[in-house]
Amino acid sequence: MAKRMQYTMRDVARVSGVSISTVSAVVNNKGIVSPELTAEVQKAIKAMGFSPHSGARGLRSGRTHILGLVVPDITNPFFVEALRGVEDEAIKHGFEVMVCNSNDQPELELRHLKALFAQRVDGVLLATSDSYAARHTPIHDGPPVVFIDCTPLNVSVNCVVTDNFDAAYRAMRYLIDLGHQRIAVISGRVVHSTSLHRVEGCRKAMQEATLPTIEKSMQQGDSHIESGYRIGLSLLQSLEPPTAIFTMNNRMALGVLRAIREVGTPCPARVSVLSFDDSDWASVLTPSLTTIAQPSYEIGKASVELLRHTIDSTRQQIDVAPREMLLKSNLCIRESTGPAAK
């Protein structure tokens, strides 16, 4: 395959019959250039497929107009939707987005972060893979950082997250109000702030209802289908199976539903299932899945907005306290939940 010709401003100037400084003024939208000459330069740029080198422009302006996004699992539907929000908001304000997947590995996350810093991105959106390790993330060694979804523990940072405590509390209260007392909770990895806050929300609701402590009913999954299936089988085949199972993401819920089909336990007649994360397929399952719909797209958009303001404040040397944005979720009640069996 032939290598595409890389044109320079000098080439554009030659084709359009103007000076290099005029081309530079048009490309960088600086200086006064007549409409006629601007049209000639833009015509040449389009014909030649010329694209100014963003790195060179960044060195001159101090900005690259590139944002970095690091997520722990790019296949997770939550992050797919959040990325859509990030890109829509970023493009609206003239930014491009570089996406990195840490595969839930803190070491790889740090490597990506350092690489983005070296690329002189204007800012980074980071969904950390380990809330404990993230307390030592060198966020002050580079451009501004805004955390999304999963955040460092006991550290004040700029972040945009679901109000996970409130969401889990309301979901657990809903199950309790249906008469459920044997409620199993399948959490995500406990190194994630999201899982920890959701567990605390469940704990509060269970304490208010004087149910057994959550430690007696909680099992830890890993946010993947297989762990939901494995734990679901164990719960359903126990001597005293739960009448409701609350999973901390929809992929583990799929595993639980698979286990329910294999064991032959009717849902929701004998066991109800409720899950964090909504999706298109949740409403077409049989039974359709009751979910907590997180505002993932809105989290993506809001995180870019917060990052833009943080970038501007940093450039103007304005000291602004870290801001935590908590977004509300919605409980979508469908067929997979019902009154506890008598």
C-alpha cells in the first residue's frame, strides 16, 4: 500500500499562491486574512488532505486538545455508554479522546497514565481499577485528572460518580418491602469504591429492617458472567436458598439467571433477581430484569465538563477545591422481582 503524502504548510502556501504566514494564520485562526485568501487556502487544504500536526501546535499553544480516558474494562457496557458521553461532549468542545484499557490491573493503569502524561494531553479521565492503590496515583505529576465511577478511598479528588450508596439502599428497601428477608448480595471486587459504597447502602437498609448482617448474606464476585453463575448455583443449591438475589452489575445477573434456569427455580415466584446497570436487553429477557439504571452517558458528559473547568482553572493558576458530583440512578421495576414466597 502506497504511503500517503504528508504535506506541510509550505506545500499549501505554494498551491494556494500565498505566504506560509498566511496559511499559518488561517490554520490557527489567528491574524486578519481576507475572505478571498482564506477561501483559497481552505480550498488547497481540502484538496491536499492537509492536517496540521497536533503535537506541533500543542507545543506552540501549550495545549494539544486531546483528553485521555483510562477504564478498567472496555467491554463493560457501563463504560461503553460512558465513553459515548465523553466523546460527544469532548468533540463539542474541540477535543479528541485517547482511550486506554487497564484490564483491571493497577500496574497497567499507571503505565497508561504515564504514557498519557508524556503525550502532553490536556487532561485525563480515570476510572481506577483499585481504589486503595489509587490513593498513591501521581495525579499531581501531570495535567488535571477527573475520576469517574471508581475513585480513590479517603482522598479528596475531582470526580463524577453514581450515588451508589443511595441507589443500593433504595433497591434493598424495595426488596424488603416486597417481604424478602433472605436476600443474597453478590458484590463486585471490594477494591472498587463502587462496590464498597453499594455494600454500605445495603447494610443500612438491612440494619433498619433488623435483618441479619450483610456479611452473612454477601458473596464477592468479579463483575463477570461466570462468577454470577458460580455463586448463583451455590446459593440456589444451599439448604436455605435466598428468596432474592441482588447483583452489583448486570453481567453477574446474567450468570445468576443462567443458574436459575439450570436449577429450575421459578423466577420471581421462588427467587427474585435485581441488578445494578440497565441495558437494552434487560427488558427483553424472560423474565425481564429489574435493574438500577445508572446515568452512565451523563457521567461521561459531566466528567468532560468538570475536566474542562479544571483545565481552565489550572491554566489560570486558580486554586479550586476538588469537586465530587453525585448523579442519581433510577430503579426500573420489571418481571424478575416479586413478593417473597410464603
